[in-house]
Amino acid sequence: MGWREIKEVRSAPWALSSLIWVYDHLGKRAYRLCIIVIVICFWATHPLHRKYSAVFIRHYRRYVAALERDGKLPPDAYIGRVTTFRNILTSATSLMTRALAWSGRFTIDDIRSVDHAHERMLEAARHGAFIIGSHVGNMEMLRAMNDQLTKKKINVLKMSSVYKGFAGYLKSLNSGYGLNIIEIDDISPDTDEESVREKAFAGTIAIGIELEERVRNGEWVVMLGDRVIDRNTRYVEADFLGEKARFPDGPWIMASMLDVPCYVMHAVHDQRSGSIMLYFREIGKVVLPRGEKRQEALRKYVADYAAELERIIVRSPLDWGNFYDFWHI
């Protein structure tokens, strides 16, 4: 089953607000206990999430074992237990961390920079940029960084009405923050139906024109690059945790259309200290030539992105957030 068939769990605003109240009035320990109780109930009643978390964990363990056998396991690799419960618990904690970040309860001091990520973000703030993230970790940490460091207007491209509702709740926590959610259809659907392809193409051009104006004004555009929403999405295959996986080509096509510097960003938990680690790397302008070399260029960009995602997962595997049939959609 694909992500669109699974459907993401909707988060009730009252439940999130209640947890924030616990965080503010009863402290972090009570807040953490509430999340654990909620996740126990969720874990027990959602077999599909357990199933696909287990699929990821099998891939992760085989991949880490191969790295260790070849002497390539990094010294900061995570060595604790990885279970479906801990994976889902970390995802639930990330969901709440998003709300805490957008409401101003996380600051730049709570985020640890990896390889001078703070400085790179400041450099990127000098102009418009296209930022590609993933469903590994917590992209909303961009808000905590941006609010205190770069002060940029952010446009988030999402193919999920679920997130749009959640984003509305986030904006209610901080109405003064510049966040623009743009809900889009698939940028490049893999279908023979001419009407569907023409509609998607027209929509992409319209969005591209709008975003081009925004980045020309110095704004940032954010899109996630790891989720193929269903079998009609055009994709590029890349090696990922020991097996071929499909990644959407839409983010790279959009990046090439906007003709601005492209960056890859991740924010994940340091499982040892509990702090947030920020990764922010410049790719440069994405160039996709015409003709036969276009697909070759796409494969190169996707392979580089997948390899970086592997490196981050080895350090923070519990931050995995794709609870669907990721390798066989």
C-alpha cells in the first residue's frame, strides 16, 4: 500500500493544545508521560503503522550490519535499541515538537548545528532559495531557526490536505509568522491519460510562475523529497538502506524551474542528548538538461539525496516517519 492509501492520522487541535498546556503547567516529565500513554494506545490499535515501521527496521538493521562488516560504520552511529514502539514514540514526539517550535517554546539554543549549519543558513538568507527536506525528523525546526536567525517568508509545497489543516493550527499558535502553505497535485504524474498530464503540467507552470516571483523577492520555498504518494507518481530509483527505493522527481523538477540555489535540510534527534541536530547543505542550482541526459541528471541528484538520508538515519533511526510500504509502492 502507498502513503495515499494508508492516510495519515489527523491530529485534533484540542489534543495538541492540551499537551502544550501540560508542558507549560505540569512540566516536561508530565508532558512526556502523556505522550507515552497516547502512543501505547496508538501502537496497540494501528497494526499497519507497526507493520511498516518493522519493515523499515529490518532494512535499517541489515544496512548497519553491512556497514559494520565492511568497517564503514561511523563512530557516531546510534547503538541503542530500535523497535516499532520507540520509532512511533519518536514520531509522536516530533509532532508535538513542531507545535512547541511554532509557538516559540523552542529557541535556536535548543538546536545543535552540524557542520556549521547555522552559518550556511545565514548565507542562504541573502537570497531566495529552494529547500528540500524529508519525513525523517522535524522540518518545522526551520521555523525556530528562521524566526530568530533569518527572518524569511517560507512557502511550503505539500500534497496533503491533512498537513494543511495541521499548518492552520500551527499558524494559530503564532499568527504573526510568515508561512504560506501551497497545496499541489502531483507535479509529474506517471500516466497515459492526456487530460491528467495536461492538467498537472498547467498546474505546475502556474505554481512555478507564482513561486518564481516569490523567490525573486527573497522568499524560501520548501518541499519534501522522500515520499512517492502513489503508483501514479513519477519517480527515480536509488539505492536506499540496501534496496532500491523510489523517490519523487517533482522536487528536483521544481528546483530546476525556479533557478535558485537549492539546499537539503534535516532536523533530527540526537538520541544520546535529546537535543535537535540541524543539517543544512547547499547543492547549488539544480540543472536538468533536455533529452537523454535529463534522466541521468535526475538519478544523480536523487542518489546524492538518498545517500545523505542514509547517513542521517544511521545516526538517528528512530526519526523515521514514513509509515507505508516505502520500498515496494
